[in-house]
Amino acid sequence: MSKAFKAIKVTDNVYWVGAIDWGIRDFHGYLTERGTTYNAFLVMADKITLIDTVKPPFQSELLGRISSVVDPRDIDYVVSNHAEMDHSGSLVGVIEAVQPEKVFASSMGCKHLQEHFHLDREIVAVKDGESLSLGNLGLTFLETRMLHWPDNMFSYMPEEKLLFSQDAFGMHLATSERFADEIDESLLEYEGSKYYANILLPMSALVTKLIKKVGELNLPIEIIACDHGPIWRQDLDKIIGWYAKWAEQKPTNKAVVVFDTMWFSTAKMAEAIAEGLMAGGAQPKLMPLKSNHRSNVATEILDAGALVVGSPTLNNNMYPTVADLLTYLKGLKPKNLVGAAFGSYGWSGEAVGQVRGMMEEMKIDLVDEGLRIKFVPNDDALKQCFDLGLRVAEKTRGLLEAA
Ligand SMILES: Cc1cc2nc3c(=O)[nH]c(=O)nc-3n(C[C@H](O)[C@H](O)[C@H](O)COP(=O)(O)O)c2cc1C
Ligand SMILES: [Fe+2]
Ligand SMILES: [Fe+2]
């Protein structure tokens, strides 16, 4: 067991024993520019309890941190709040090393864990609202179905006023600091919004409901111990308020113009559209896909009012990176957007119609059927692009007035 890793005290009885993944850059299609952490927590109650584990390559880091407090074999209970591999991947190894008396999960969690690991031991299912005594301390479980998997649950510890919130309220951010109050607020808001936009956005209605439900339960909460990024022990209203705001998806006059291009005709169109947007009072943000990852586009769209998508035609199809983006965005189900499609083509020009079709499926309110320009745009064509920008700006104003 490595002696290099140390646990970090969260309260007198709770320790952070997770892992810091400084190097990860691709988290299932999400560009994790600042790495991430897999947080796990050791509760030093009469029944010593481990909350969650970590991604498989970090198992020895987890066990090392636990060992800095207690012999891992002294752990009585393991609680698995979520069956996704970043939290359960080393569960089998941990069970082997720890030999816990019991392992707990939600009923869907039990199913998912079996479907992942085909275990030869029982996982004890706990119900929504059920409490588990750890002797001097206790845990109450709160199912958070579909946030963001069917099995997710929170574990609440009343004695410490501490909510183990699993993926919720987390962010992909590797830092040496363990607490949000030690980290620059604008960085927290950006990485928090990126996490929300790329993971929780499709479940926004459930997020709103959950915030309401937790409010009604009136649980005193002083610490939110999430499973990625920093732990919140001050100003909890900040992260909860951000979640309420993001879940609303209230539009602004930001217009995200995203495109790819082979010979820069579609790029020229994008620039002229941006000029029209600005002239119309909108705030365009140009995001060429050669230099912007799909997950950063999703983040910018979170508070935008307009999405304008451009693609040249390549072999009778939209450009592959644009198809990638639209497939990704469609799954995230962004709301409250107006938009338009555009692109340059040579002879058959199918791309703009295909982009428009995808945007219609996404229920984006389009200004028209989209703008196609043959090969390199001349001044007239660029004026048409400028006018398209003006029309999108105008429609965005209408959206903001209605919101
Ligand atoms: C490999 C290749 C395949 C293409 N296939 C089509 C096509 O099937 N239909 C079409 O209308 N144009 C096609 N084009 C023409 C481009 O759409 C045209 O050059 C357009 O102006 C490119 O816009 P861009 O400068 O934004 O890349 C093709 C171009 C290339 C390089
Ligand atoms: Fe997850
Ligand atoms: Fe996670």
C-alpha cells in the first residue's frame, strides 16, 4: 500500500480519500481541459464506511489514502451511490481488499452493478428515504433517478449536515485544493457550467424538481461532498443557485456561430453573419470546429439565445465534424434557441438542408430554410449573410422579450 497518498479531513469524522486525475482530457467525449478528480469519502463512524470508489487505474491511490487513516480491512460498509465506472470501476478490487460486511446501493444501482461486474456477492438495496445506522452516525438515502443514470442516489449524513451528492454539483477540475472556497470563483462557475451543459442539461426538468424537493425536505446542509472536483463547505447557495439558473436555460442575446470549412468559403459566410448579428444587437461567438471542441460549444450554448450552424457539402453530405457536433448537441436537448443553417457548396449542396433538418429535430426556431452560397461568396453573397445575421438577431430579441 503506497504511503505517498494522504487522506484530507473534511469534518472530524469524514475524510476525502479520492484520486486526482491530472492528465485526463477525454471523458466520454467531453474535453476535460483541466483534468478531474474521483472523490471517495471515508466515514469514521462506529461502522467505518466508504462512500464510492474511483476509476480502476486509481485503486491503489484510494487504498493508500484510506490507509493513512485506517487499515482498509477495518472498513465495515461500502456505499455505491452510482454504478458508472468512474465511481464503481475499482469496487471489485476494493471489495477484495476490504472484505466489507455489507455493500449498499439503490435498487437500480444493485442491478447496474451486477450488469457491470457480475458479482458473486449480494449488494444490499436501499430505498428512497431509508436510513442506515452507522452506530454513532447515520446515512439517509435519497434516490436521484436519471440524474444522470437510473441508479444515482445521494447519501445524507444528518449529524455532519453533509450531503454526498455524487455527480451532482460536481465539475471536472483537478486541483491541489479540495474545497471550493479555495478556488477562483469564475473558474468554478465556468467548469461547473461546462459539466452541467455536457452531462446534466438533458435532465434539466429533473434538476429543477430535485432542487425543489431538497428545499422542501428542509435538510440542514452545510457541506456538499460531490464526486468530481472541489467539495463545497461555504456559500452553498452559490452552486445551488447556479444549478437553478442553468436548469432554466434562460436565453441571452449571445449567438453561437459554429461551423467547419474546407476552403474557407463557409468561414467567410460565418464572419459576415457575425457582422449582421452585431449590427442587430446580438453578441456573436464564432466557434470554428477546427479550434473548438464539441463540449466547449455545448458550454457556450447553455446561456445563448441563438445557434447558427454552417457546413460545406462534402460528397453529398454535411461535413463530418458538423455531423458530430449536431449528433452530440441533439442528445443534450438544449432549449430556448432560435437559429439558422448556412454553408458553401459546389454543385449539389445537400449540407445546408441536412443541417436544417437536424436543427428542426432539435426544435430550434429557425429564421428560414437556410442560406446556401455556391463556391466562393462574392459581395452580394456576403450581404445576404449579413442580412441573415440581422434576421437571427431580430428573432433573438423576440425570444428574449417572450422569455
Ligand atoms: C472532396 C470534396 C467533395 C465535395 N463534394 C461535394 C458534393 O457532393 N456536393 C457539392 O455541392 N459540393 C461538393 N464539394 C464542393 C464544396 O462544397 C465547395 O468547394 C464549397 O465551396 C466548400 O466550402 P468551404 O470552402 O467552406 O469548404 C466537394 C468538395 C470537396 C473538396
Ligand atoms: Fe456519472
Ligand atoms: Fe462521475
